Amino acid sequence: MRELAASVITENVDEMCQQANIYLPEDLFALIKKSLDTEESPVGKEVIKQLIENVEIAKNEKIPICQDTGFAVFFVEWGQEVHLTGGSLEEAINEGVRRGYEKGYLRKSIATDPLYERKNTGDNTPAVIYTDLVPGDKVKITFAPKGGGSENMSTVRMMKPSDGEEGVIDFVVNHCKDAGPNPCPPIVVGVGIGGTFEKVAMLAKKALLRPVGQPNPDKRFAELEQKLLKKINNLGVGPQGFGGSTFALAVHIETYPSHIASMAAAVNINCHASRHVERIL
Amino acid sequence: MEIKKIKAPLTDEDVTALKAGDNVLISGVIYAARDAAHKRLVELMNKNESLPIELQGQIIYYVGPAPAKPGQAIGSAGPTTSGRMDAYTPQMLEHGMKACIGKGKRDQAVKDALVKYKGVYMAAVGGAGALLSKRIKKSEVVAYPELGAEAIRRLEVEDFPATVINDVHGNDLYIEGAKEYAR
């Protein structure tokens, strides 16, 4: 049995919080730069130029890309041969968040309770943590800070199996249309299809963690991703909703087997700053 | 692309000259306020009590900045979603506010109030918080410090970039822009 100290988790989480909020993933940055050549609207081009300059300023000055440094969301794949010592996983992660958000001059955006008091917790905790037990003796931690503006533009629908591909297309495209300028386009669209009510939301969220633009390994879903991307961009919403041809940079679909009576579907949207980092410990 | 330079605070003439789709660079003094500060301001208005800031002619920026690093005037400071301020905006306009800056759609009551009280709604680029922070030269909390990122701040801005979305003539760039590029 391999031992892993809680303090090692905390140190890594501290660094990951700062890294993810300051540096945009290279694959995403490349796609944003490419969209400057294809964007048809002059105002849209101007927006993309500002976004590119913004990413460079953030990197050079080591300041967050966006002031909304998000809810701290973690996906942990814990190897079943690993024994955690010196504390709980939850507290180790929360302590890392506390340190990283303070040291990195990141905004603390979490309210104590959702309905009544809504007082800021002051340190961006608690984090949202999902843990899967997997074979092996390694621990993989993925950190994906989630801003409120894009997260608010998310939805789940329990569709009928008879709705078919057309139904899924209508659902996703109309949802993006309604979201319009709110989630800070150009956006990355995560789509979940299948599973149960909560599973499908998780699929849509995990779809956003894939390297941007990497197609679904199943050819049928890869084609549906391209079909959706085209239709979403044809809405004309464009960068920031000012009108243009770049509303979305990519659509990612994740699926799961479905109950014979159901076809769950979900959409989770990321803004252009589709932030995520991972580490293997 | 033509860019209009405007000076804050604004007059009725300044506001009337702005059209949906105009790109502007704002210099002067603007105020930062978002959800919690709006709630408090409107509560004071409803009780006929005086406000901690004079709203006449002002531009309100919907922003909750990140903390400033040593040597910075302000941390990353991009716009937040404006729709959450819809419930408060008509009263803010009634009390003299001339423009607000955020991102995302407004409801019909806000659009009507912009026409009625002569105001404009502008959007800054959501997600460009690092870039926008460079155009803010000075930041000072002037009310509700206990609200942290949501406190009211007096901001001195220079060439702060924004795009007019809703103007005094009832135009809406979000509707018209998408129509132009839809296929």
C-alpha cells in the first residue's frame, strides 16, 4: 500500500488553484487565435483581439484571466492502492483552496448558505469535490474552477427516447440561443446524453474537461458534435453576443447507457476561459 | 472601426448621441456596484433616504473585482451578468444614473426605462478582466466596505472599452447583431 500525505494534496491544490486561474490551456488559446481568422464580424474580431490580449496580460502579470475565479470544483481519481495519511481528503483540498486563493489574489466567491444569509465564507471554501475509486497506486486530481455567469446557463432535460437526434439538436441549440450573450461567448459547450438525472449533469460537466476540440471517440457522436457546432454558430450570436460567426469554439458530447424509458440530456457551458488543470500524484 | 471617446459622468446629450453597436472608450470617474450594493441602494430609495453616492449623470459598472496585488490599482475587473440587476435598474435610472456597464441581456422593463429616462446600457468584454483592470487607474471603496468584492467603488478610468447594447431609441445590439449574422 502506497502512502500519500494530506499535506502533499494541499500543496498541489494550492498551486493548481493559482495555475488554472492565471494561465489559459494552450489548446484553447490556439483555438481562440484561430477564430480571429474565421470570424466574420469586425466587432466580433475586436472582441477576440481583446480576449487574446487579456490572456497575455494575465500570463505576464500573473493575475487571473477573469475576476470570477470560480467555485473550486475537483475531480479526484483515487487509486485503491493508495492510503491517505495525516488528514481527510476533503480538508486537505479545502486547505489548498484557502491558501491558493489567498496567495494568488483570487476572488473569494462562495456564500455561506444559498438562500438566506448569503455571507461570503471569505476563503472560497468549501470546494465541490467528486471522488472516484480506480485501480492502481496513483491519484489524479483535476481542478476546474467554474464561474457563475456560465454555470448559470446550464440545464438538464429528461427527454423522450422518441425525440431522437433531432430532439437533442433542438434542445442544445435552443438552449444556447436563449443563453445568448450571458455566458461570455465564445463558449465551449458540454453536452451529456444518457444515464440518470444527476449522471447526465455530470457527463455534461466532464465533457468540458476534454482537450478542446478533441472529438468524441464514437464517430456518430463526433459527427453530432460538428453538426451542433455549426448550428450554434449559425445562430449569429457571435463573440460576446454582439453578432458574428464565432458563438462556440467547440461542442463536446459525453454519453452513458440509458434506461429503456429515458433519454436524459444536459448542457453545461464554459466561457472562453475554459479553465482546468490536472496533476497525477 | 470607429471608436467614440466619452467622458464620465454623462449628460443627456452625450447619452442621446450613442447608438446600439457603437464602440466607446470611457475616461473619467465611474462607480462599481453589483448585486448586494444595488439591493441596499434601492432599499434606501424606497425609504426616501439619502444615498452614499450621488447618482446624477453617473455610469455604474457591474463588477466584483479580484483583490489587487501589491502595486496594482485593482485586481482583474471584468463585467458580471447584468440580468441580476434588472430588478433595480429602472429605479437607478429614475434617480439619475445615465449608463450602466455589464454583460448579457436586459429585460423589457430595463429597456423601456432606458428610453424613458434617457440612459444607455453598455457591455464590456466578459472574461477580459485582466485587460480591463489596466484601464482602471485608481480604485477606492466609498460605501459598504463590509461587502468585500461587492462594495461600492469609485473608479478612475482611462480609455475603458465598451460597446453600446441598448440605446435611448430602443435599439438592441444583441437582437440586431445576431440577426445580421444568422444563416
